[in-house]
Amino acid sequence: MSQVWGLGRRKSSVARVFLVPGKGQILINKKLGEDYFGGIHRLVEDLKSPFEITKTLGKYDIKVTVKGGGTTGQAGAIRLGVARALAKIDEANQKILRKAGFLTRDSRMVERKKPGKPKARKSFQFSKR
């Protein structure tokens, strides 16, 4: 196995994740994971959760190209891409990841703004007089 890839999406973010045998280094858009997310360790730990469940932490290097959305959406997209790539590597991983809910895409999107309102559901203040 030289390289395995997985595609992840979350909100309006799209991430292409490549797993290469290595020591657990995370490169996101040619930056280290901690540097890319600006020191938000919760997001970096969220990326590693599929590895922790499948007991493969530190066995693969992660190379990611991610576009769109904000930091939380990008982290969710990367996590889904990592889980899909791990599922391709081993059939046993797929059962573990499916049970933990890592292979299910989070379909929640931002609701569109409606005409005559300042946001999707928020209304202007009502004045009786």
C-alpha cells in the first residue's frame, strides 16, 4: 500500500485526505495541523478520533487539501475523509467506524435567508404603535 485516499464533506467544506504509511504527521494545505487550525487543539483531536478507535494512531501520515467553509466544517470534513480512507485499508475498520458513526456524512447545512427577514428565521422587532 503506497497511498489511500478518502473524500470528506461537511457544511460547505470539501476535504481530500491521503493516508501514507508514516509516523502520524498531519499536513493540511501544506501546513502542520496545529498551525493550520491556529492552536485549536479540539479540532486536531477530532481529526485523530478515527485513528484512536481503530487503534492505528501514529501508523499513517495524513496529507489533506481542504477548501471552503470555516474551521469546524473543515475539521469535520477531514475526519470523514480519514474515516473513509481507513475503511478502504481494512474491512474490519469499516465495521468499527460505522458503529461509531464516523462514516455517516453530517447533512446539516446553513438555512437560506428568506426575503423580508434579516436572517433565515429572525424577524424585525414588532411595534404595535
